[in-house]
Amino acid sequence: MPSVKTKKKILFALISVLIAIVGTLIAAELLIRLLPYNEGLRAMPVNAKTPIFHFQPGRAITWSEGWDFAIINQVRVNNDGFVNGQDYDPQAETPLLAIIGDSYIESGIVPYTETVQGRLAKLVEDKGRVYSFAASGAGLSQYLVWAAYARDTYHPDGFVFSIIGNDFSESLYHREHSPGFHHFRKKDDGSAELMRINYEPSLVRRIFRNSALAMYLVTNANLPNLLNFSLNNLGKDDKRWVANIPATSDEEILADFRWAVDSFLDALPQATGLPMERITLTFDGFRPQMYEDKLDFALTSVWAKMRDYMIGQATARGINIIDLHPVFMERFAEEGKRFEFPTDSHWNPEGHRAVTDAIAKSGFLNPVFD
């Protein structure tokens, strides 16, 4: 049995190790606070009382990506809890265009003045307003909820919905049900109902939100994904992925996606409160395949099939369509500039510029801001 002296040595050694660990963590916390770490947008609780997903209003934060802060941006969350450089006014009576989407429209990675909504707001500033409603991880089903919220609160004169590859899966409750969002659930008669998944940030999350070190490890160093490392994506030569979704899927999944599209389009008139000619859907192109001479493969992918299906169904309903693939192709041929970041597939400022120009040239803004 160890002597009292030995026990004291062991205890002092453990205390020394503990002090060293705590001291290192404190030093790291203080150091990270001096760096442009990603402070996070802080989603607010979603429940029956507050059913609309949004972020903590009135925050100005630093948004960065990469362990080495390869991308840095200053982000403002406005008075209504959305990432936008302007506050929203429910009493304003000037014409309003609402833009709805996911992280592509949220655009924490791009300065507000260089986003689609920022550029369009500048373009029509003498005629009206442009408000955006978006968050990473949202799908078609959540777009309807934001549309109805905008309809009742701000009364838009037109809507633009940004459609990307993972909007279909993220709409289906039985495939993905991220907390805070609404998802389609199929009823016995085959129709869709919106299922809200409540969200309440845990005590641990609320504590970690205020730690620079914790935020850096989770958002910049991407520690959760590192701990769950897999070989699902082998890089640009991996043909299993197009538009951030599997390139191929069985017919059951495609049928689910088509049902989500039909459910979304069927609900649009009521959700927006506008005739279909006041609605535009933009469809992302095929990136990065368009730069790498791999379009033959991409054009047979799930994303290609779902784009074709949704474009056809929307056109039949009289909804305006903007296909961004030929827009990107033409501009890339003219200017040779890519539309995403080297380390991130979201639109960079050039991508947002191309999308803005496509919307402006479509003529859609004319009746909205007449």
C-alpha cells in the first residue's frame, strides 16, 4: 500500500497536470479571442409560441471559415433575426421583393453589399425594398413557412426562391428533420402536411456559444466532422456527388423528391398570396463540373433530373424560371472567373453578381417595382 508521502506526490502531480490543462485552455481561449474566429449566428428557440426559425436579432459578428481563417466576413443579423444589412419595416408601403433560400442566400460568407439581396436592394433603392429570409439547412418546406411569414408581416409584391441540390431531401421529415425547421410529412391520403421540429438550445450549447475556443474548434477547425472522418467524399474526382447530393439514387428516393417538389409548388399560391407570375425560381448550375469538362456525367445526375422535373412542373404552373447553368457558362466563357470559393462551394461575390444580373435581365423586377 502506498505511503502517505507517495500519495501526496501523486496528488500534487495530478493537481499540476490539472493546472497545466486549465492554464492551457485559458491561454488558448484568450488567444482565439484575438483572432477572427467564427462567432456563429445563434438560432433562436422554435416552438408553438415562436414557430419561425430565425437568429438572435441585432448582432454584428465575425464569420470565418477554415482553421487558418481562409475566409473572413463581417455579418449583421438585423432586427428580425435574418442575415441582412438592413432592418425590416412592417409598416413600409413601398414595393417589396422577398428572397428566400438556404445558406446560399443567408450568405454569411459574402459581404452583404455583394450578395444577391444586397445588390438588388441597391438596384431598386429608389423604387422599393428587397428583404431576404434564409438559413443554412433549410429546404423547400421551410421556404413555404418563411414565405407565409413574409406574406403576413411585410406583404411582398414578388418572391424569388433559390433552389439548390439538397433542397429536396431537406424537405422530407422521414429523411432529414433538422431542429427548428418545418418538413413535409405525408398524410394517409398522400397529401403533405408541414411538421415543425421544435428547437431549444441546450445549456451546454449556450455555454459553448460564449467560448471563443469552443466556437473555433466547432466552426473553424470543424472538429465534429474530423471526429467522424469518413471517405464519403474523395475530392473533385469523386463522381458520387453532384451539387452536394449523391449523383445517383434509386427510384424510391427520386419519387420522394418529386413528391416534395409537387407539395411545394401546390402550396406556393397560398403561402405567397400572389399570382404565380409574381414568383421566380432560380436553379443553381453544375459546379465545379462546368470548369472541368465533366458535364456529361453531371447532366445525368440526380440534381439534373430534379432540376428538369421541377422546372417543367413550375413552368406548367406559370412560375418564372431562371436557369443559372447557362448564365454561369456564358459568363465563365467571357470572364474566366469561378463562381465559388476555392475552399467552399457556396457562391462567391462573382456568383452573386451573376445571379443578380440574371434576375435583373429577366424582366421580373419590372412588375414588382412598377
